[in-house]
Amino acid sequence: MDTILGTLDACKPNNTNIGFPAGNGAVSTLQNTHSHHSAVPDATLGSHVARRLVEIGVGDVFSVPGDFNLTLLDHLIAEPGLTNIGCCNELNAGYAADGYARERGVGACVVTFTVGGLSVINAIAGAYSENLPVICIVGGPNTNDYGTNRILHHTIGLPDFSQELRCFQTVTCYQAVVNNLDDAHEQIDRAISTAMKESKPVYISISCNLPGISHPTFARDPIPFSLSPRLSNKRGLEVAVDAAAAFLNKAVKPVIVGGPKLRVSKACSEFVELVNASGYAMAVMPSAKGLVPEQHPHFIGTYWGAVGTAFCGEIVESADAYIFVGPIFNDYSSVGYSLLLKKEKAIIVQPDRVIIANCPAFGCVLMKDFLRELAKKIEKNTTAHENYKRIYVPDGFPLKNESNGPLRVNVLFQHIQKMLSGETAVIAETGDSWFNCQKLKLPEGCGYEFQMQYGSIGWSVGATLGYAQSVPKKRVIACIGDGSFQVTAQDVSTMIRCGQKTIIFLINNGGYTIEVEIHDGPYNVIKNWNYTGLVDAICNGEGKCWTAKVYCEEELIEAIEKAISEKKDCLCFIEVIVHKDDTSKELLEWGSRVSSANSRPPNSQ
């Protein structure tokens, strides 16, 4: 039987607006930066790069200094519209640019040649997998060193300097090596515009002796940066909409499921428009949580096969037609390829094409346009949602924790749920927090981010730094496991230095619990740290930081109360001690299915 899984390749995303994304499907137009130009003494390459970043919506760059990028950093910090956020290491600078881009629509990091570039590359690969435009700028060798057969420091000891570029070619959609002024303006603009159109990271290397040099192309008031809008093929759009409407209107109990590429296509409002017009039961894939309003009357939860919201999977998989909008199907989102979906029942809407059942794709059809036009031709059908209401049983509440007994994870998340509002955002680290945070019901306006496709343990510390920097009005609540925290803990220092007021819940269960549930071994046990003591030491009396260690529900309630009232203008770090085997039932189920997929024997030859 032909299933959807494995039959879909990733669609090339695109940017259809002259404006720029402002996170979660919104669009912001170019900022008018002429007010900044009078403060720029010379029209130099460095000042031009800084202005371009401000024009596309970047207000903060995350950097680690090195001798090849110091002059460039001087020019970036001279730009009034740009703040330099110095990070503790390049990996976290890249993760921060990733977190920043999720809310602002674009992020930027600046590192030094090779030793910095190869450190940041893991974060850039993650941004590529999540379709985030991150401008990765590297301070490169002096222009006079190219082609001279010299051996430079910070390289691997060969006179060929291209290793870093070749590594980045596989994880960025465009690479620019700026080592002469004649085409610098053109290369930088092409790199930035490609990042915005493709919604992917780009690599820009700028020779260390160029940022301070003037050139006529870097006029103080250059031609404003803009992107040409991409348009649907009008006839192709009509045919695709007619075919989709005919397919869905003859179905008995169709459903609609939102995927993560809704963000890339900036089509979240059009998605809701289609739900309103159709009356279908609406679900989201796990990596699309936070992109559509969960208060919508037809929202039935997260579709994640056997580990999704109760009753949601049954409704989706029993439907006779389903429309998936912007999905990514992989072994994690499909719970080890165990989703019960049939290709012949599906419409797949990608950023610039539509596939209906087993038919060829309709190309050059943009998601926003398709959803908007389909909403006009769809017939209302509430059957699936009515079926859901019949079988739905409200959530039971976890048993009350015994007085002063060990704190249970499901009780912890009951209290985190009460903290959420439109003024908060949730960052969920790879691990059991994926599953526990997925069950949180997000109030209107509450942000939500996690890195599902790449699943890099440690992502959340840098991402929390970047996300909180991009929306200072929101209080970020980060749920991080002890194993993940040990990978990237240093940049809590940068959060404190930036005056951020995030609340971090450090869930201490003594190891890499997500790996334990896939395949256990002694390598999943880690050395326990005094995490609150570590954060106190990082703070070192400078900046606003408060820590607490909690063992039971009473202590947790007290700590949360203090964090949201008395310590509301301060970074709060709450270490929660839980049993090493206290995991969500979803992680147990998911782990066993992913383990089964990982351990399939080789096909017989």
C-alpha cells in the first residue's frame, strides 16, 4: 500500500512579499533607515553591511570576536540601529541567530575564519533544516593572502583556504566570498536577498582588511533594499484550486493539518481563513505548534500519530480526505514511519506547489494564493469535527503530589500551563520537553518554538537568548533537560549581561532521557552538577539573576510565585529535581517506535 511517508521531497521555499517576515507568518516592511545614515562618517564596506542588516529587520547581531573580524565588528557597532551581542561561543551565537530569526524573520551572527566558522556550522545546519534566514558573516583572510601559497593561522595548515567555504556550501543556500571591493556590494546584496527569498541561511566571508575602505557603491544613502514579489501562475492556480475543491467537496469527513512550512510561506492567516470556510477539524503537526491559534473552535490538537493529542490521530487517520499544508514528514514527525496515512487520500500544499492524491504536482502555485482561493470554493463540512466532539473525553488531571513527596513531571507542567499568557513564549528543548510542552495549551499570542527537524541537543540555550532578545516585551519560559543544558550552559552568562528576564526550568533527571528511551547504555548517564550553584557563579554578583532548587510541589509553587511577582524583572533559574525514570508516556511510545525504525536490519541483497 502506497503511503505518504517517503514520497515527498522538501519543497523549495520562497518569499512572496516585498516586505520581510516578522515571525510566525506575519510580514513587516522594510525599515526606513535614513535617520541612521547621518551618523555614518564614511560610506565603507563595514557600514554598508551594517545598514543592510538594519534594513532587513536585524537589530541585534550575535558574535564571537577573532582577529579576522575585529574591524568589521567596529563598523557594525558604529551603526546606531544595530546592537552587538557578544556570545560565549560560536555554536551559541548561531543558535541565538536561529532563535532571533524565528520571531523577527531574519537573524545574523558574526564569527572569525575557520575556527569560528566551523564552530558555528552546526547551528547554521539547524537553521537550514528549519527554513530560517540567518546571515552568517565570517571575517576572512587579508585579500593579499589569497593565491600566494602562504599558510595562515586559524586554518588547517594548507595554503588552500577553501575548507570553510566548502563546508558551508552544503548547509547554506548561497555563499559569497568578498575579497575585493569591485563586486562586494553586489555579492552582499545577492546573498541577503537569496536568504530572504529562499528562507535559508547564507554564508558571507569578508576579508579582514576591507571593512574600513570606502567605495562609491557604498553611498551613504544607497538604493533601498527590496525584493521582487513572486507570483503564482494564474492559470495553474485556477486549475489546482478547482481540482482540490472537487477532491475535497466529494469527501465525507475531510480534515486539515498545518505544517511547519506555514511559517516560510507566511500563510498562517490564510490557513485559518480556509479552516473557517470549510468547517473542517483542524490539527497541527508537532513542529507547527504555535503557528495557528489553539483557541480556534475547530482545533483538535497535535497530529503526531500514536504520541499526539488524544483523539486527534484517530480523527485524522480515519478521514477519507486530508489536506496537509506545509508538512515535513520525517522519521521523528512520523514516529518511526508509523503514521497511517494514504497518499491517495491526501492533498499536500507546499510553499510553491500542490500535489493532489497520486497525480502530478501543480507547480508555480504559491501557498498563500492557493489557500485564499480554495477558501472561496470549498463547501462547508463539519462531519470530522462533530465526530471528534463525540469521542472526546476531557483531560484527566494528574494525581495530586503527596505532600512533600518527590515532584512529578506531569505536575510540573500543570503549573507551567498556569503561567502562560499572550505575554509569554515557550522554548522547548530536544528531549522529554518536546512531549510535555506539546501538551501545553497556548493562549492567544503565546509564542512557541522548538527544533524538531534537526533536533540538536543544547539548541535551546542559544535559541532562548536570541528569541528573548528579539521580543523583549515577552517573558520567555524555557524548559531544558540537564543533559542538554550541559552542552551549551555558558550563554546564560549572555542572557544575564543583556538583562533578560527569562524563566528557565532546568529539569534534572540525571541524564539523556530521550536517548535512554531509544537505546539505553552507560553513555546516557551524566555527572550531576550543582546547577543553581553554577548559575550563581556565572552571575557572580553582576546583573539580575535569581535561582531556586525545588524537590516537591510546595517548593515549586513558591518558586513560581516568586519568579512571576517579586523577581519579574530578573532572569530566574529554577532547578527541578525529578526521578530519572519520570518521563511522559508519549516519550516511551515514541522512543520505542523510533528505536524500532533505527534498528531495522539491512535489506537483503
